[in-house]
Amino acid sequence: MASVYEIHRYHHDDFQYAVARTSKYSDERVRKDVDKMNSLLSNEMKAQGIRYVFVTGSMSDMTKQRTKSKKEERQR
């Protein structure tokens, strides 16, 4: 099963959305991208609690996660 790497945007501890998803690049490269994205955030955005997070999983894990998230949104 292929590994999938995602970059998620968070506002404090609340997930906002997936910025990117790939199975093409190595986890090391995606982690470096996340570090760079966090370093490029302005002080104002950091103060607001905005941050980017590296997430890893398999294709089936990511599909299950998306399906669950969409169902929860509909129930709100």
C-alpha cells in the first residue's frame, strides 16, 4: 500500500484543510516543505495560531478520514 503525505493547515488545534497531498515525493521532502511554510508565516499569522502540520498515512487511511470528516460536516 502506498504512503501518502499531506500538509494540513491548523488554526490552534482545529484542522482547517489539507493544503497538499502527494505520494510522489519522500516524507523528508514534504517535511522540509512544511518547515519552510511555517517559517514563512508572518508574526501576525503565528499569533493567530496558524500553523502547518505534516501528516502521513496510506491511501485507504486518507480516504476513510475524508469520508468521516465530510459526514461530520453534514451533521453540523
